[in-house]
Amino acid sequence: MSIPKCKNKFSSQSLVEPERYYQYLRDQGMIKEQKIPMAVVMCFSPAMVEYAKSKYTLSKKDGFNIGELYSINETNERVGLFLCHGVGAPGAAINLEEMIVSGVQRIFIVGSAGSLQGRVNPGDLVLCEGALRDEGTSHHYVLEGDFSTPSAALMQKMTTYLDNQNIPHHKGLTWTIDTPYRETKEEVLTYQKMGVLTVEMEASACFSVAQFRNKEIGAIFVISDTMADLHWQPKFFSQEVANGLHRSFDAVVGLLASL
């Protein structure tokens, strides 16, 4: 059994294009003329917005129904923050499509992930070098390949930026899956042997959307829980995780503002 079901999908045109939806919102008066940031930090937690508001001046943009787009005024509105509502690959892909059609050219994900390896601990930063496509959404954008990948040049710039700021980090692969309550022992053992560092729910889909739309994308994760010893240990609300997310957010804003 494979996805997509229709073998001719990639030679056929989409009936619903994001450009048409965006124009529909304009026609309905839901979007006015506004300056859209060219680069966006894509987040999944409202706490990230609260942190950003405590450190930067944000201006909210119109026309996003299942997410929130803000520009960061200190970057002359060149860099923004996008908060995805909900979790998982389908919602992230829709949000990403609508960001791109509004004018965003470069996206950097700052999110949380579970650790699969004992050397990668809660609060650690992980630069994602590729995502195992164990969700459905990415397969409707890119047909071939077990992994989807971020933009190599952007990730190299992020690596250099973190090194120059003396911010410790890991680099490696992630496993993207839609079903957090079906992450099994057998899967974890398999991906540990492959050297996969993390597990999360959005990266492979986002990388595939960006590839399909020819936009730059990167991702950095903060370890929020671990199953490295085959027992789940959550640390979502710990200070070490919050500190890691804040450090990651500030680093990504700094990089994007410099490009």
C-alpha cells in the first residue's frame, strides 16, 4: 500500500491552488495591503509568541486563519514569527503553503522533538539534516525518497552562526510520524540503529512543501522528551527546554536578519 493512491497524481494539476485561496481572502476584504516578512521563524507553541513579545516588538498580519503571522519590528519587518495552530504534518503544510503564497521566501522551523539517542538530552539543540517520511502529507508533494531534506546552504549558515556564538548543538536525522501514540519499541530500535537522533511530527512534510514550492527551509529542534532507553520520559515544561527554545529562537532570528 502506497501514498498517493492515484499513480498519475504528479502529472495532474491541483484544483485548489493557494494563490486562488489567497485571492479569495482579498476579495472578501480579509487581507489588506501589508508588508510581509521575507523570512519567518515557524513555531508550534503559543509560549514562543509570549517569549518573542517579551523581547521584541511584534506586528500581527491579516489573512491567516489557522495560524498567526507576526513581523519583528526590530528587523525592519524583514523577519517574522509564524505560530502554527494545531500539531502534525497536514496543518503545518497548510500553514506553510499560505505563508509562501503571501510572500515568505525563507522558513526556519524552531520546534521540540523527542530524543532517540542517549547522548541527546532534554534541552539540547539539534540541527535537522533530513527527515524520514513516515507521515502521509509529504508523499503528495514529492514522490520519491525515504527522506526529505532542508536547504543545505541555509543549514550550513545556521551551523556557522551557532559555532560563532558558541552555542552547543547536535546535527542529525529526524523521524517524522503523524501518530505520537503509535511510536513503537520496534521502530525506535530500528531508527536508533540507523543513527536517527529525534522524532517529531512536521519536518518531513515541511521540507517537501518547501522543495515543491522552491523555497528555502531549515529546522532546529530542542529536546523536550526522550525514549532513548525505551521508556518515555517527558520534560516538556522544564526550564532547560524553555531555555533551549529561547536560545534557538534568538539564534534563528539573528541569522535570518543577517541574510
